[in-house]
Amino acid sequence: MKALQRPRRARPSLLALALAAGLGLNQGAQAQAPAAAAAAAPAPAPANSALDAMLFYQLLLGELNVAGGDPGAGFSLILDAARRQKDPDLFKRAVNIALQGRSGESALAAARAWAQAIPGSNEADRYLLQILLALDRSAETASVLRSVLQSTPAEGRNEAINAIPQTYARASDKAQALAAVREALTPFLSQPAYGASAWTTIGRMERAQGRNAAAVDAARRGHAIEPASPYPALLALELLEDGQAEVEPVIRQQIDASRNATPRDFGVAVAYARVLLDLQRLRDARVQLERLTTRAPEQAEPWLLLGTLQVQDRAYDAATLSLQTFIGLVGASTDERTQRGLTQAYLLMAEIAEKREDFVAANAWIDRIDNPEDIMAAQLRRASVMARQGRMTEARQMLRALPERRPADARLKLIGEAQLLREFKDYKGSYEVYGEAFKRFPQEPELLYDQALMAERAGLNDEMERLLRQLIAVKPDHHHAYNALGYALADRNERLPEARQLIEKAVSLAPDDAYIQDSLGWVEFRLGNTERALGILRNAYTRRPDAEIAAHLGEVLWARGQREEALKVWREGLLLARDNETLQNTLRRLNVQP
């Protein structure tokens, strides 16, 4: 029903008119206006309404029932009025009355009546979808979801499709939810405008069920429909982090395609560089970041990421240039993410100055950090500067004296102190501080793991084994604990059958972890199963190029007489991390200079 006059003015809902009349909200409105103004302004033309006496009475009675503690009767009266008038506001009110009365079935009935009375109403369909999902009846949502998407404006449809996995996140039967979503998305899967996002949504829901192979297939299908679309590529990045290396071409091809289609869109390329850094694929990350900073030198984040990588590589001159470029580009931005980036840049610049023993400059960079959220990180770097000057005792005292602004600060202080001691190779001291931390925070078993690693570094092998077994007893699914204990035994060439059993348990808990595969390959080599060890280590190194895996793979190749290939792998490992202790120890033990 639309007003017959003043079409630009929204017509009040029937319910609002009823309540306004019943509560006397319009009484005396004109009497309160100044007489001169009333005389000067023409009287407004009346807005016609379909509210007659019977309808007014029905709505008023319904609201009085709700207010009087009988929401069921009020719901029935207002829903009946909504059906007769086909008024969305009345339907919405009926749904809300049912929800307030905790009657999901009544809310569902009202939402269904609304969708039937006003076919194609996006709002009605959305209410119906949310109620079905709240009632955990995802199997019934396919047609409703499809209707929601069809009534969504074209410019917002991809966004709506991308939001589906989050919308269905609480469904108890994930397979049932996926089946409903797949049915709803069927008309969109082959459409150039929406196929990429539709397949990405299916892929994300497949991944949530641990069906990574199906998710990879979905990413490839979406990418094939629109190679420049970022959606399948972002799914591919998530899968790459899961260890699905076969999906990486989707990412690279999207970056190439977007360079022509959307030349100023660098989102996937920056995310790809971040993932490569997380995966410790430092050479690949460097290539991507160098391309980004050349192609889009005005983009700030790639400079920060490149600077971070250059600091790790000890390329301090290049890192200084990259970080100063980042600082200059972001300027005085107050954006929270930018502020965190600035903190990271200042800390890295302080680290460079510290390594160059320019302690005045290091402290000057730290002094620029004024964000209260980052004070702890700043003081940890200041403690490192002090330790570098031979003032370790003073640095530890400073950390202990830091005020604890948040509950987590006490834990951070102890972990920071332990990491400081570890950095300066005081493994016994680090082991003791981790022990103190676990006594104060026994609900955090990860501290046991860190303490065990320091015990091993300190030569306390029995203590390391005791701590890891304690951790396994507390958290039987802690795959890193099984792996660390199994690897330690294998590396010392002790109790090898038990070592393999422990590592195989870790594999069963985390089959895609390349570091655990590395441990498995190493124990097989120790057991004399060289051929099997080689296959496992090759696969692990392909999935995650890492200096420690390179050390083991190179040694197996060396033992098999494949000397040139071993040297090649070791050279690659040195490029990845020249100071890796396992690699350096391997080269010294074998008396090799690759």
C-alpha cells in the first residue's frame, strides 16, 4: 500500500500508526507549535492509510496481549493482520514477538508466511534463512538461500556469496550444510560474473570439513571461470598454508592475470608474499616482494615485508632503505594496522642499529614507539640492546620491573626474558625461566615444550625427555612433543625403534607437517632404510624448503654417493639460513665446504 499523496514521504507502518494513536503521541502536536509559524505554513496534506477501526483494534489488542504477558495471543493477532495486509513491518513484528518468547517454530511460521505473502522479498528470505539456521535445519535452506542471492542486487551478489561459509559456520551437520549451499549455488557456478566466488564458497566449506582435495578442485574451477578473480586465489593461499602445494599455480596465474585486468590490485600478491614468509620460503618471498616494490613502489606494506626479510638475511643496508621507504610512505597515518606496522619498522631499525653496535641509535628508534599496546615489545628490544652491551643482569632486572598493565603481561615478561637468554645462548638460564613461567601459568602446557627444547640445548637430555613426556600426558594430541622427543632420540642414534614409533604418532596427528616428515626421514636413515629416507626427505624439502631439512636430505644423498646433488641442496640450505646450527654441524662433521 502506498500513500496517495506526498510520495517522497515514507508511509508509517500500520503498527506504528496504531501505537501512535493508542498512546496519544499525536495529541497536542499542533498546539505546541508557535501560532505565527502555524499561520505561515500551509497545513500538510493528510497521508492516507489503510488502518481502519477493526485493524487498529486488532493491532492494539495484540500489543496489549504481548505487554500483558500473553505473547502467544499477541503473536497470532499481529501475524493474522500481517497476512491480511501483506505488511512487512507487521511480519517483522510477529517474528520478533516469537523470538522474544523463545518460540523458534512460531518465528519460522511467521517468516515463511512473510516470504509467501511477498514473493521475492530479500528481507523476508533473509529472516527465514537465519531462523532455519538458528534452528539447525540447514537441509531446508537451499531454496531460501537461492532466493536471497537472486534478490540481492548484482553489485552486491559476490559479497553475499562470499559470506555464506560464515553464515553456515554453526551448522552441526557440515555435510548437510554444504549440500544445501551447493544446491543453492548451482545456477551461479557457471556464470562468469559469479562462478569464481561461488566455487570459492564451496571450496571453503569443503576445507572446513578437512576435504582439501575437493577444496583444491573448487579453487581450480573458480579460477578457470575468471582467472583474474581474487576469490579462488585467496582460497588457494589458505590451502597452500595447509600444505597443498599443487594449488600454487592458481595463485601465480591470478597475479599475472590481475596485472592486466586490475593493474592496481595487489591484494593477492601481498598475501602470497606473507604466506611464503610464514612457510619459510624466503627466496620465493623475496622474489615476490622485489616484484611488488618495483611494480608498485607507492605501496607501503611490501616495503615492510621486504625489510623484514632483509633483516633476517642480515642485508642491513638494503633493509634500512626498505624500512625507511615504508616509514616515509605511511607518514603520520593513525590507522591501527599502519601504527602496528610502524612499530615493527621501528623495532627492526633498532635491531639493525643494535647489530651494528650503534646503541644510541637503537634506543632512539625504540623511543619512537608510543603506542601503549606495543610498550612491552619495545622494552624487550631495549633489554636486548642492554644485553648486547654486556648488561644482561641489568636487562633482566629491567624486564622484571616492567609494570603489568594487562593480565597477560606477567607471562609475556617471563617469556621475553627466556627468549632473551636463548638469543644470547644462555640455554640453562632460559630453561630455568621457562620453568618459572610454567609454575606461574600451569594451564599453559606450551611452556613445557619451550622448556624442554632449552633443556636439550643445555645438554639436559633426561630432563628434556621428562618434560616432553609430562607434556604428552597433559596433552596427548601435542604432535610437536612426540616429534621433538622422537627426533632427539634419532639424532642421538638412541632407541631408534621407539624414536620411529614416537614420530609416526606425530605423523598420524599432523600428516601434512613437513618438519615431522623430516624427522621421519631422518629416523629411517638412522635405521638404515636409506631409500625410504630419501623419498620422505625429498618430499618434505619440496613442500617446505628449509635449511634443516636441506641438511638431512644432503647427508642422505652424500651417503648414497650422489655428491653433486648433495652439494646443491646444501648450497640452497645456506642461502635459506646460513647460520642454521644443524646444517653447519652437518657440514663440519662431514668436512664439506659446498
